[in-house]
Amino acid sequence: MPGLLERQRLPDCLADHDRQCRSLLHELGVERAYGVGHSSGGSITLQAALDEPDLFAGLVLLEPAPSPAGPSS
């Protein structure tokens, strides 16, 4: 996660985590991914898929915390 070693500001909300995860996938050149998340990670994974559905081939959500209501952009 950006910020851990550089002491930058960590993400403030799930939308920030979502954007950082998608950004990392793009930087790594990943065209399609399987998203896996538990609890708040499930919410982040779901939000990422709502924001950019073509990036995900499938999702595995384990007890996601309720939060995504649609694209965050």
C-alpha cells in the first residue's frame, strides 16, 4: 500500500482503497483479474468491480461489509 514505507497519507475511505487497487492493477499491466475480499476488503472489491467492470473476470466476496451503492466516480 502506498504510504506504508513513504509515510504518505493512507486512504481515508473505501473509495480511496478502490481507486488505489485499480490503479495498481493498471500499473502492473493486468487486463482482467479475479477480485477476492473479506469484510471491508469485500466491499472494496465490489466497489472496484462496480467502478470498472471490464477489469474483473469474477469476484469472490466473503461476508462483505455493506456499503457500495453504485459507481463512486
